[in-house]
Amino acid sequence: MVTGQVEGSSVSPLPEWISLGVLARSVPRDEVDASVAVHGKQAKRAGGKLPPHVVVYFTMALALYGDDDYEEVMTRLTETLSGWGRWGEAWQVPTTGGITQARARLGWEVLAELFDRVAVPVAEELTRGAWLGSWRLMAVDGFMWDAPDTPKNVEEFGRSGSGDRASAFPQVRVVTLSECGSHAVVGAQIGACEGKGSGEQSLAKALYRQLDEDMLLIADRNFYNFADWCTAADTGAALLWRVKSDLTLTALRSYPDGSYLSVLVNPQFKGTARTRLLDAVRAGEAVGQDRARLVRVVEYEVPDREGDGKGELTCLITTILDPDDAPAKQLAGGYAERWEHETGNDQLKTHLRGPGQVLRSKTPDMVRAEIYGYLLTHHAISSLICEAATAADIDPDRIKFTRTVRIVRRRVTDSAAFPP
């Protein structure tokens, strides 16, 4: 027996060689180390059982094995070493308590930093369903996640509802920015389920800075307000947002495709001030972008929709003012791609985590870290699906996410280890 080595190999059985295959492919070790360094979380001593980069990959692996305890997940990641020979005495799977302490030392900021670094759009020019004209289809939306019922989680995140209608578990609100074609999440904000600054609009504000000029951002009617519209539009990205029926949209000009030109007015201007502002816009006068914004309006109904919403008028506003750039029918079809974001959220909450499952972390910091682990793993899987679909010239939707997750779970223990 060779102490400190795997028999028949010069490789030391330390955690630097824990095999992670697909996860390490999309989340490179150098990016992990850079994120660790940014937040000063480097290992305090050499040869520790759980250096920071291993804890990062372990947190991602938790998203793949939601039903397994910490030690079982860690064992899965080290199975390849057993195949090479036998365990040396230099390293053993840490206890659950040791892993919990290592997660607490790492914190959630490293995972958030890493997500910001690696979570980018993955659709290529030839990826089917990812584009509307020259614009990359993006969407913003939110969902809730149940966290363990501990005093700290309740204090930090709260429960939705109140009294007899209060949720059984504290709930975490997650708002994400994702690429419609691939379902890859490229931005996320995490907050409480209720309270000031915790609503979808508030959390989404921080995501708009990630928009690029080649993107078309789709949003449902819960996200519109004048200030946020201006913030998102000023990035140079195109916008296509649904608005509520109580928003007044004055028709300035009609187009042959059925859309019309209108103007959004800063709600600070009311009564006579609003009327004067509208008159100035009609006259072609410059009124200032902080006061009013021109938009094009597309209105339509979905006559064959069943259930809630049947016969309801859908009203979309867009920064794409020229119908030749995107006719009304094309924009209506593009807005339907928002459901791809809903599909991505369902993949995260149901197919990856498991239906009805509650997050496992008992403290708010580790809840946030766990969620970022899910987001990183989901992005890695979405990237794989998109790459395969593009190569096969099919829409990524045709590749089943659940089947891909099963394959990834098997492949995590392959011998494609990442280097120290």
C-alpha cells in the first residue's frame, strides 16, 4: 500500500483531483480561484481536507443530488479515485459537520462572483429559436423557493401571506435574467419574499445593467414602471414588455401592420402638465428622455386560449419604433417566447431540485450559496444542451432536460478530473 498516493499512480488522492466532469467544463478552475481570491477566501493552510475550490464544486453537485446527504454527495465526487486504486491515508471524506463548516467559511459571495463571471449567453448565431431578427431573445421573471423553517431563515426571508394563509416555509424570492433560446440564466438577484425592496421590480433593477445592444428583453406586465423602462432602454437593448390595462397610451400614429406609435409619460406629470407634454411630443419638440419616451404599441387577443385570460387584450410596448425592423405579428410571436423563461424556472425548481423539495441550508448565507450552486449547475446543463442542439441544427427545446440531468448525474463520476 502506498501512503498518500493512489496505487499504480503518481496522483495524490487529495481533493484537487475530485472528478466533476461536466460541471468543471462550464465552470473552469481558474475562474473559481479568481472568485475565491476576490473575496479573500483562500485556504489558510496547505493540504486541508476541503480547500475552497472543492467546496464550490461540491455546492454545485448538491444541485444534482438533492436527495443525498453531504457525505454521500462528496463520496459520489470521489468515486473515481477508488477506481484508480484505493484510498490513501492522506485524505478521507469529511464528516457532515466538517462540510457544513467549510461551506460556512466560504460564504455565498464567492458563488455569486463566480456566477457573474461564467453565466453568459450561450446561444450561437445558428441556434434555433434564440433570435428575433438580429436580437438575442432574453426574458426577466421571478419565482419563489422554499427554505428550511429555521428562526434565522424566517427572520431573513419571511413567509408569504399572513395568518392562516402564511406559507409553511420561509420563502426566498429569486428574479432571473435568462436567454430564451437556451434557458441559460445569466443574471440573478435573491431577496426576501415580502417587504420593502424585495419585490420583483426592485430585484430586477440590478439585472438591467447586464443588457447589451444585441438583446431584446421580454418582460411581463408586473415589471413595467416608467423609471425601470428608462433604465433598461438606456442600456441600448431593445425592449418588448407587456403593460397593464390601466396604462394610458395615446395613439400618435397608426401603422399598416396594426401597431401604433405612442408615448410613455413620466407619472410625475399630471393634468395640465401632462397635456402640455403630450402636445409638445405631437409637435415633434424635444421634451427630454426623463419626461417622455416614444414607444410602439402592439395589441392583440389570443382567441383559442383556454381558461384564465381567454378573450383578454394583450398590450405590448416596444422600443422598436420602425415596423420594418419587426412587424407587429413578429413581435407578438416573440413575446410568446417569454414562456421559455418559465420553462427554465421549472427546470430549476422541479426537474433539477425535485418537485416539492425544500432547500437544505439552515442559515440565510448558505441558502444564498445553495441557490447560486443550483444556478451554476443549471447554466452548465443548459450550455451542454444548447451546444448539442446547435450542432444537430434543432431547437434546444427538443432535447429533454430531465434526461440530460440523468446523464450528467452519471457522468459526474467519470474520470475527467479537473487539474490542481
